[in-house]
Amino acid sequence: MASNLKNLSSYDPGKIPDASDMKFGIVVSEWNQEITSSLLKGALDTLHKHGAKDENIEVRWVPGSFELTLGGQFFAEYRDVDAVLCLGCVIQGETRHFDFICQGVSYGITDLNLNNNIPFIFGVLTTDTQQQAVDRSGGRHGNKGDEAAITAIKMAALQREMEN
Ligand code: DLZ
């Protein structure tokens, strides 16, 4: 469903597993930092709301969305985490850079999921305008950071359920 029809922050709280013993890595892009900081805040608030503890959440910044995949890979290699949230914002400019970054990060995150057997969450806004990004990072369409956190908790819980 297109996000102009859906609030990214709306979910049924009764259906979210408890995250009090889950560990999370969060990789955030410095590009469009005023937007990505809001995504990060949404993700942290939502993880905490569902029981995640500060000591079980590690945040690392990378220069741009293109670097989210390698930042995510570092979590898989060097940390013991149940899920990794990748947060970024790519805004359409005058050149084709937008397409290459979006393609790189979406394929990259798919590869991370399949090659590491833990969930990596696509928390990247890809918008035509700055206003669309504002609307989806704590504005009138909610916050994609909240959505990323809920997805991380659900996928980490699914993995536990299926491997046990
Ligand atoms: C270079 C670039 C441009 C033009 N736009 C964005 C953007 O809108 N969002 C974003 O996260 N990053 C952007 N970048 C930076 C690239 O992601 C990357 O950091 C550089 O190309 C260096 O690899």
C-alpha cells in the first residue's frame, strides 16, 4: 500500500512480540541528517516501547545511504545482534545518482538478509522531495523509523520461533 494511504507508524501494539531480550544494531546515514535523525529517534522510541534495553542497542553512523550495506555487514561480522535496522533517506536530485544509490542499497540489503541469516531492515526513505521525506519521518504520514523497529522485532521473533 502506498504510504500516502497509510500512516507508517500505525500498527496493532497487541501483536508485537516482547523485545526485552533482543539485541539490535542500527546503521544510520549522515546524508539528509535532519531526516535520518528523526528516523533514528522513531526507531529508538519504538524499540524501547516494546522492551528493548539501551545496552542492547548499538547505533553507528555511516556517510551516506550507499554505505548502509557495508555498515550492516560490519554488525553481522563483529557483533552479536538479532536484527539490524538500516536507516537512510535518498531524495531525488537533478542527476541519476538517486537511481544508483536506491538500487545499490535495496539490492545490498536484500543480499545481507540472504547471506547472513539475520534480519536487516530496509528503513530507507526514497522520495521525490524534501517535504515527502519530512512527512514520513515523524510528520503527517508517520515515521519510517517506527516501521523499521516493528519489522525488526517481528522478524527477530520469527527467526527464534522457527529455529527452536
Ligand atoms: C552523493 C549522494 C547524493 C547525491 N544524494 C544522497 C542522498 O540523497 N541520500 C544519501 O543517503 N546519500 C546521498 N549521497 C551519498 C551516497 O549515499 C554515498 O555516501 C556517496 O556516493 C559515497 O559512496
